[in-house]
Amino acid sequence: MTQTITQDRLKIYKASPELYDAMMSLSTAAAKDVDLALGEPIKIRASQINHCAFCLDMHTRDARAMGVSEQKLDVLAAWSEAG
């Protein structure tokens, strides 16, 4: 029998408001220089690496809303192989 351990999701904005503010500042600054059609796939790939289902869902929805193709979303896991 396997045991499932669940944890509440870390609320970074409560745990470390300064870190959250810095992350938001970085995201805002990066958005000025990175095309949104590339920015969301970058966030999706980071979410895959970090194994964050919540972030994957959020960024995948955002990418689709911005018109990122399903094909591009389907192959993100192999991004490192794209050279």
C-alpha cells in the first residue's frame, strides 16, 4: 500500500513578501524584452522542470489564450533537445 502525503501549497507572497516582490519585478522586466509568445513557453518549461502542476495549468492556459500553437506546447518537454 502506498502512502500519500499532501502538503498545503506554499504561499510565497505570505512566506516571503520581499522575494515575491522581486519575482514580480523580474517578470515585469522580462516581459518588456521577451515576446509574449516566447515568454509563456519559457514559464511552462520552468514549471515542467519544477514539477508544479498549478503553474503548468496556469501558463498553458495563458499560452493558448495568446495563440501559442498546440504543436509548440506539445513538444516543450523536449526543448533541451531542440538545440
